[in-house]
Amino acid sequence: MESDRISCLPDHIIDQILSHLPIKDAGRTSVLSSIWRNKWSTQPDLVFDKQCAPVATSGLPSVIKIKFLRMIDHVLLLHSGPINKVKISDSGRHIIDMNSVADIDRWILHLTKRSIKKLVLHFCFQFQQRYKIPWCLFSCQSLQGLKLYYCWLKPPTTFEGFRNLKSLKLKQVTMAQDAFENLISGSPLLEKLILSDCIGFTQINIHAPNMWFVEIVGKFEGISFDNTPQLANVFVNQTTQSRLHRCSSNLVNFFDHLPNIAVLVIHSYFIKILLADVVVPVKLPTPCINLTSLSVCINFNDLKEISAGLCLLKSSPNLQVLGIFARLEKHADLLTPVSYCWEDIFSEPIMSFKLERVMVGDISGTKSELDFIRFILLYSPVLEKMTVEPVVNFTSELMTELIRFRRVSGQAEIVYLAKDSS
């Protein structure tokens, strides 16, 4: 009988086809013919998630759990090729629980012996319990990518980092301050770092000469960079107001170690942390010449935060994309019309911006917010589009005032996104 067209394809093409199938479906190809019997067992990327979990036909979660665990055991036992990546995720279905810890430990031990390159562990135990990463993982120096969710990291005292690690993501991870700093400084090739709602360390000190991307979300008291000349993309979202008297960050120090910053996002309360107990300079000592995209959240009723926003504008001569989002705070005093002046704060002479696109969001139509919009329109000669999105719809009078604002750019377009618009 003539062979089918797929079976005659080169091995690397077949491997590519199988790589796009869930591991459960890839395993089923073993019944096609003797040629296909073992092809699935050499796939370098193994993903165990909801797509390969058994359907709940029996209605018994315990049966689903047993089948899921056995399938992982079966695949890892029969796999015969190199393993580059393994992802184990139950997508919040609680298939994997605290009773599965011994199984997870066994899988990780097996994978470390196979010199795995990328590992993703994404399961959430009930009652906010954390899975403790076994010590054997910290000896796996082949790791290049590591993503951990809802885990507890307590490295052995002999741990000095992952010498080949390039990408690290920690979400809802518990870890001591010194362990975190040793992990970062001991991974010299680290390029990408994502931290989200981690527990146990509040001061984020990053020493990473090859780092180019950092994203930090959660509650912390300060961020400091050291030896990060390649860092170009920084996203920071301080979700709650920190205890400012313990903060170690400030506006000038924050930018001192970001000479090549290109994209910067500062949301929620982080700008407030940077301004604690400091006098806001007119501009930074060293300009951010590579910064082309800036998104910042400020309180338009706080003169200090307004000054910080203008400081960043004046210190970014090549800025093209700007996002300004208003942050409302309870018990805030409104600025009086004579208490501030954008031109005075910015100081003379006023330079023109190179802004091409501006987004102004979460505003409520206060005078200081509208004055900022007017200020940007007056000093952005190459502006192409400004998008305004309020928290509540403007009155017709405010809308008319907004549309009539004088703009120095002949092609500047103002787009108003009403609250009920799509």
C-alpha cells in the first residue's frame, strides 16, 4: 500500500506538526502505524494542562486527578528524546493539590536529570497553600527559563544562582529577601524578569548586567537598579500606597542606573514612592535620550506629582508616545488656580515636545487636568493624535472647551472616548 503523504515528510517537519498538538493527541498518533509508534516520545516540548486532562465523565474529581497524574508519569517515563520545555498547569481546577506534592517532587527530580531548559509550574492549591520547590531544582544549571506560580522558594545555603537562566517569572511566590537577591545577582545571563504579587521581600534590588526587560506588580517599599546598562523596558505597578518613611527609592536614583531606558510604565502609587522626602528637580541630571514611550499615573491635585511629570517630560527629549492617567485619592485638596502654572513649573524657555501620540485617561474634568491637555497641545508641534478617556462622561460645556483647545500641530486629532463607547 502506498504511504500517506504525511508519513513521507522529513522527520523535522513531522516533529513540527506534532509540536502543535496537545500531548494527549500527539500520543494517539502512535496507533497509526509502526512508523508513528514512537514519534510522540521525542517531542522536546511537553505541556500538561486542561487540554490533556480527562473529561469529567465520571463526575468524580479523584478519578480525574489520578488519570492526570498517571498520564504525566507515563509520558515522562517513556519519553526518549531531549526535553527543552515542560509546563504543568491545572488552570485553577485543583486537579493537583497538596496530596500531589510527592508526585511533583518526583517529576522535578526526573527533569533535572534530563537537563531541562524551560520549566513552568502553574497550579494553585486551596486555602492559599504554597508548593515548596525541592532543592534538586536549584542544582539544575541547564535552566534557561523558569516560571513559577503560587510556590515557596527556599534555596539551600549553597545555592549561588542559575548560571544559564535568561528569563524568570514569579507570581504569588513566597521568598526571603536575601534568597531573592542571591537568585538575581547569581544569574548573570538574566535578561527578563517578571514579579507579580510576591511575598517575603519588600525591597527589590536588581543587579543584572544583561537585563533588558523588568515588570514588577504588587506591594513593595522600593526598587533599586545596579549595573543594569541594558535595561530598556521597565513596567512598575505599585498596587497600594507603601510606608513612605521606609522607602529607599527616589526619582534621581531610580533613573541613574537606567541609561538606555526606552519604554517606561509607572502606574498606581509608584510615582508617590519616588517622590518621598525629595525635592523634585526641574529635570534629571542625565537626560533619558532613548526614552520614546512613557506611561505614568499621577494625582493631578498634587503639585509635587505634577512637577515630577513635567520633570520626566523635560528629561526625555525624544519622547514620542505619552500616556498620563489620573489617580484619584480620598481626602485630596484641590489645587487652586493660582497655586500652579504649567509654564512656570516647566521653567523658561519652554522646549517643544516630539510627542506624536498622547493618551490621557481616568480624568474627571478638573481644571488641572484640562490645563495639562491644553499645555501638551500648545507645545507638541508634531502631535498626530490625542485620546482622552474620562472616568465619567464630560458635560457638553467641557466637551466644547476640550475640542476648542488651541493646538500648535496642524494635524493633531483629539479623540474623545465616552464612558459608554466601544
